[in-house]
Amino acid sequence: MQARNDGPLLPKEEQQLMEGLLAGNDDAIRALYARYGRPIYSLGYRLLGTRESAEELTQDVFLTAWRKAARFDPTRGRLSTWLMTIAHNLAVDRLRRETGVSRPTLVLVDEVPDAPGLDEEAVLIERDAALRALSSLTAAERRLVVRAYFRGMTAREIAETDGIPLGTVKTRLRSAMIKVRKANEGKELV
Amino acid sequence: MNCTIVRDRLTEHALGALPVRDAGPIDRHLAWCAACRKEAGELQRASATLGFAVAPHEPAHELEDRIAGSVHAAASRRDRRPHAPPRRSRLMLVAALTAMLAVLGTGWGAVMAVRASRSDDAVLQEKIRSQSAVERFRDVLNTMEFGDSDGEVYLGTLVPSTADGGGGSALTLVSPSIIDMAIVLVNGVPAETRLPFTIRLRGADGVLTVGHIAKGGLDESGAGIVMREFDDLSGYGSVIVRDADGGVVMSGEMRTRATVASPSP
């Protein structure tokens, strides 16, 4: 199986990769890992706080993707969205089970210099989209989204922490996510 | 649940900001409502974008081989399994819960035996908590689809390493045609115990991590639960619970085996 590590994948290529994963094809597994392994690991590290947890999460994501591979439909969404959603759901589940787990302060990519030479083109495009989305938010919206997405806090928990009505939190979250959506409208994500 | 209510919560759903109990009804609605599903898909794409915003970290080089190996192994086991048609089996659920009840009783008794100084009130509280745990098991198991006639349930009691170290119970579901599952319950864990606990299963093929229990994961009586799905738990017969220092605080063998037959189709 030939799989590119650079540039956006076509839906047909995504489908082929997932069929390869389902069949346990080594090339497909490694192509998927080359493309998505590091972003998934990085998300896991930031949410869960340790290398061991991030590695466990990454392994769980690939096994979950293998189990659910037959359900992946490239006409309904991109593979990157599907995998990151699996990763985020697994990480948040674990965060909530382990309340009190030690984890470092969230650092976003615009606050940390990149290590040169590590990024494939595809990941750069995805991170460009992420930065574009975050930069479209006000500081308050960004803080809200970060606590929901990266801390696994429910809207109710945020409302109680900030002492504001639940409805207000929901409205602000919705407004922020509309901005995130619009920031990348028409942009080709990997 | 109608579309208005669902759409009001889709943003939280996409961000993972919904409590687990609230996500289920929304998922069920999305399964049949194309309009809400479209809206959810757009929000999900926006949400997934955020995941790429974290600073990059480089995983250990060997992680790729480990992941490739685990997928190969899972695919290989699947290929060796007989293809049983999926069927719901409430009998399996009942059998699992009945057996779990028995083990909970044993585990609870073991804990009480080493904590004989407890008052009757405390004993009663412990019993109520055990019942509550069973309710939680029922909720979890009710959400699963059991679908094979050859599934087996293995049960074990966790014995503390020290007289006042608590106790627990473990249950594994091993199936030739559906995802396997491990559930480990600890109880009576003393407040001074160094958390988090790391709970692992040991078998002929190595060691699997079921999960971790941090301080916030224990209730006021020192009870906590972890559960996780696995591709194949065949042969994983020991449970080990370690504290934050790596010391074994309790352990047990999955000695009780129950075959749980499905009802006739």
C-alpha cells in the first residue's frame, strides 16, 4: 500500500488507509501513525500530563480506530477529525475518571517555538488551521474553550467556577465555536 | 429528546463538555436525525481543529512499533476467532451481575474481616455502597451489547497486602466475538494511601493497564472503580493494584469462571 505523508489526503485515500488498518496492513498502520501519531500523542500529553499516559492514549486511539474502522465514512468527515475526536473523547473520559491527576499548564503552539524539521506538511496545515481558529477568538472565549476542550470541564462546572449562569456559558461556547468554524470555512483540512 | 433540546447542547457535545449521562440521549438522537447530525458534524470538525493547537511533543521512537504490533496482534486474534452472529443477551448481563454480586459479597466480607473494629453503622454504609456499586455495574452493562454464546465471565477477589489496606473485586468479560472488558472495584481504601493506584491485569502475554484511580476517584468510603475495553483478555488471570510508589497494595486471581449462554434466537 502506497501512502503519502505529505499534503492533504483525498477521501479515497483516507478510505484506502482505513481499509488497510482494518486488515492489519503494516504499511497502512505506519502511514496513519506517521501522519497522525504525533498530533494525537501531543494532545494526550497536554491533557493527561505524562508521557506514559500519552503513549497509552495514542495506542488506545489506534486500537479504537482499528475496531471502528468499518464505521469510518470519508463522505461524512475527514479522517483527522475522526481520529482527533476519538483521541479527545478517550482523554476526557480518562481525565474525568482521574480527577486530580497532575498535568502541566496548557501551552498552545503559538507560545512555543517549534522544533525544526519535525513537521510534515499535513500537520503544518492542520496546525495552521488551529491557530487561525484560536486567533479568531477573544481572550475570554479562548479561555472558555480551553477549559472545556483541554480541561474536560463541563459547561456546568465552568458556570459554577466562574459564578455565571449556565445559559451564559453555553451561549459563549456556542459563539466561540461558530467563530472557530468560520475561521476555517472553505479551507481544506487534512 | 427533540431537535431543539439537542441543538442547544451540540456545542457542549462537540467540545466534550457534556456529562457522560447527558451525552447518551444526544448520541441516540443523532443516530436517526440527519439534520442534527449535520450540525453536529460541523461542530465536531471545528472542535477537532482545536486538538492540533497544542505544542508538539515527540513520542518515543518505539511507540510506532508498539502500536503497529498491538494492531497486528488484535487483527490476528480477530482472524482466528469464530464468527458468531451478534445477538443481544440479557441473560449474559444477568449472569454477570449475579456473579458479580457474589464476588462483591466475598470482597466486602474480606474487607470487613480485617477491619473488624468498624461500627455497625460503618458496616451498613459499606453494604449500601456495595449495592450502589452494583447499580453502577448495571448501568454500564446495560449500555453494552452482548452478542455471543461463548462468552465467559471471570471473577476474582482482591486481597490487601496489609491488614488495613482495603479490598476489592474484579470482573473480566472474555468473548470470542465481541470486545472484552475488565472492571475492577476497590473499596475500603484508607485515606492515607498514596494515590493514584495503577490497576493492571497480568497474563501469559504480558501486562495490561486497566486504569488509574486518583484521589478524586474514590468516594468517602474509599471505594473506586475502573473499567476498560480490550481486544482480548484471554489468559489474563491476575489483577495487581499498585500505589503511587509502585508498591503492591492489593492483588487477586480471577479464580471464578462462569460461562454465560445467550438465549435461543
